[in-house]
Amino acid sequence: MAYDAPVEDIAFSLEDVAGIGKLAGLAGHEAYDPELIAPILEEAAKLARDVLAPLNQTGDSQGARLQDGGVVAADGFREAYAAFRDGGWMGLAAPEEWGGQGLPRALALGVMEMFHAANMAFGLCPMLSYGAIEALLAHGTQEQQKTYLPKLVSGDWTGTMNLTEPQAGSDVGALVTKAVPNADGSYAITGQKIFITWGDHDLTYNIIHLVLARLPDAPAGSRGISLFLVPKYLVNADGSLGARNPVHCIGLEKKMGIHASPTCVMEYSGATGWLIGEANKGLACMFTMMNSARLNVGLEGVAVGEAAYQAAFAYAQERKQGKAEGVSGPAPILHHADIRRTLITMRARVAAARAICYATGVAADLAIASKNPAERKSAKAREDLLTPIAKAWSTDMGVDVASMGIQVHGGMGFMSETLAAQLYRDARIAPIYEGTNGIQAIDLIGRKLALTGGESMREMIAEIDETVRLARSTNDPQFVQIAERLWAASKALVETTDWMLARLKAEEQDKALAGATAYLGLAGDVIGGHFLARAALASRSKAADFRARQTALAGFFAETVLATAPGRVPGITEGGDRFLSSSNALFGID
């Protein structure tokens, strides 16, 4: 696999579109200096290109394997993880207090995009550790933080998230794993968990599992869920590793993609664990980890989309077929208009999703670090609004763009040994991870719209309208055209938002839910178009070729995506009624 990280595009999106510069000098980010962005991204790009990318296809063909009661990673992964760990990448955004570098989370997103693009199966391992670190920072006791955070932040240990059980998928309230109190204040955890990413491996000596379980006297449903920390090896008082905890991988799932990422069936047989946070409040604790994972999964969509674009672009320059004006003999298919349209579609959608994810990361940083309480509140509302969009819109985009990559390759793309085919297989899990994209749509309207009365979306729309104003004020015909498309799309988002709020107020939830996925898609399109327009405006001070590229991406997206927004309103506001009135007959339900 050949992957060359788009360092210039990533830095530009962080600085000029997402606004990472707002974090300079804020609490927790004292070490941040804008001059650090380029060298950090360049070093990460080297690791992605030279170490991780060469293992992507071999890892896919070999896969992880269960051997002698433990999981063995694909060849080269252990050495690659050592390079990742020794480079300090795990602690990039972690507090300096625990051995981290105290840099913005948004910058860590830019780095992780590269690692996921080069090798998504590898990137999944540190992704779960990031979530474990955030959960312990937010909810762990001082003793838990002292014992586990330094090793997690250094990358010497990794973390996992254990939610799903055979009988309980997204409905975590149905889980039955037990946590029985021990005399010493610990708990005996017994139960089985499935679909546990990197639940066991040989990259590190210890693995810290965050496990949802139910206390003996717990209330039924999700109100009776508690969160526990269960290490693979118990930790002695001096920090050394002690006895092996009775938690084991008893099977590996056979998957359509991400073969090098072990997806484990984990069995807990009275394993010793410790309560994180309050009893029966585990779901709230887990959501800290879940929200981190949702944004990072959205970033996987960006990463796989970028990798698919690069692979398709390279193939389009090499593959010769048909004739083209000015070309003697068979022409590279890059000369064909349909191929070029496909490639610019891929690139524009990746750029839009990248900006959405980075903007979510900057909002998350500001929500914690801003000195202004009003700004913290506004940033938190923006983070909450964008998280389900970043996760769902970006992962759907990743699948679509990977599919387009196969189309550019033609029949060769359908061959299982090609990178194009692998990227499509790998990408398909992301819309399912961390709450399916349908659940993200429910979250967007049921929580993010409903709980703020639509205020967070109205603030987003006001920002979009300001971008429209700025684009119009240039008097440049290209920017004015982009502005007109964005303005019409913004009005479509206003109309559908008002409709959603009216349905929720009238307690017509089913009607709202029937249009929720389409509404999230529209919101992602409009917000993504807004960020592309902002990028084009910001690029006017850049070199001519870079400026032309950003303007082309924004203009193409405006004409092919934003232009469709007004016509999609009826599918959201009327499609629900028609679906509900006929669904019983359609599905044979009495």
C-alpha cells in the first residue's frame, strides 16, 4: 500500500477551517504552539507511510490469530506498535500531569487520521485507549488514575471498551454480566462480552478493560448498569504486574474486513475489577468513552476515504483505456470526464468530513479549556451537535467513497487482493461501530435538537449564513455562486429543523424518527458545504494552486450536493407520514 498523508490539507483544515488557533494559551494547552503543527504532522506522516501502510495489506491477508490461549497480532504489528509507543503518539493530547504532552485533541485527530488511513486495523488499538484515558480522567478515583493513567498515556498498556453481549446489542440495558462485591472493596466480574476490539493481543503486557456490569441489587434496565475497571494482569502496590486475572479471549470473530484487528469474544470468570464512578451510573461514565470513540470512528471514515481517493487517483493515472483529445494512443483513464468527476467527488466529500471532525475536536477542547463560561457552554453545545453528524455522515461518506474507488478501478477493484477492495471491506464496519448511524440520527433529533430547543442548530445555521455573507461580499462570481447554493441549502436545513422540533413538541416522535436519518444526511451536507466554503475563502491568501484547489472543491460540492438540498425537504417532512401509513401492510404486520 502506498499512502502519503495530505499534510498540507490536514494542517489547513485544522488551522484555517476548524480554528485550532483559538486554543493557544488556554488551560491544559500551555504547551501548544502553532509552530508545532507542521513538524508533528510531518513526523506522523513518516510513521504512517513507512511503518503502518506497508503492513496494511499483509495484515489483512494474515489477520490476528488465537494461539495458546492468547491473541497473536499479524506479523510486524508488534514492532509497529513499539514505534508508535516510543514516538509518544499515545500521549499527544493527554495531560502533562500523567506523562502526556498537553496538546489539543484536535491535533491528535489530525495525527490519528493518518494512522487510520495507513492502516485502519492498527489504528483501532490506540483509538480505544484514548477513550479509556478520557473515562478515567473524568470518572476515575485518584488511586485509579495514579495506577493506570501513566501506563495508558505512555502506551505501555492499552485499553478496551466492553459493552456488547450476545443477547444485548445496542440495548445495553439488557446486559447480564454480574459484578459481585468482594470483602476488600473490589468486585468479581462474571459474564461474556462480544465484538471487543483488540480485547486481547501481544502488543503490550497489560490490557485495561472497561466493563459494563450489573450489581446484585441493581435496578432493571439501563439505570442498573455500573462501569468497572478490569486489568488483564492485576497491578501490585509498587506498580509491578501481579497475577493473571481470569479474563480471556475465547474466540475471534470472523469478519468481512479489518482482519488484522482482533475482534474478541471475552469471558470474565470472577475477574477482579474496581468500580469507576458511582454504582448504577455506569452508562453516564461509559458515554465519556463512547463520545470519544464516536468522533474517532467518524475520523476513520475520513481516513479510509482519503486512502481510497489516493489509490483511485494513482490507478487512474496508470490505467490506459480509450481515447482522449491530445493523447496519442490509449489514454490514462484520468483524462475521461466521468473518472475526473468521480475523483473530485471523492476528494470534496473527504475534505468536508475532515473539517466536520476537526471542528468537533476544537469544540471539545474549547468546552473544557476556554476561560469564558459562555464560550465553554456554547462550545459544548457545538460538540454535542456535531458529534453524531461527524460519526454518521463521515462514516457513510467513507463507505461511499471507498465504493467509488472500486468503480474507478473497474473489474480490478472487485478482485479481493486489491487495496481498493480491502478499503471498502474495512470501511463498512464504521457506520455500525459505537451506535449504528440510525442511532446517531435518533440522538441528533431526540437529544441534541430536543434538549436545546433547536438552539445549538440555530447557532450553527447563523454561522453558515455568515459564511454566505462573506462569500457574497467578495463579488467574485465563483464565490457568489457558492454562496447562493449554500444559502438555499441553509434554508432547507432551517425548514426541516423547524419541522422536526414541531413534531417533537406535538409528541409525534415516530414521524420525526422516520425522517431522522435523512435529516442527519442533509445537516451533514449543509455543514460540510459551509466548511468547504470557509476553506475556499481562507485559501485566498495561499499559493495560487492551493487556492484553485480549495475553490474547485467548494464549488463542485455546492453544485452537486448543496444544489440538491431544497429538493430533499419533502423526503424528510412528508416521507415519514407516507411510510408510517403503509408500513404495516408493507411488512405484513397486523
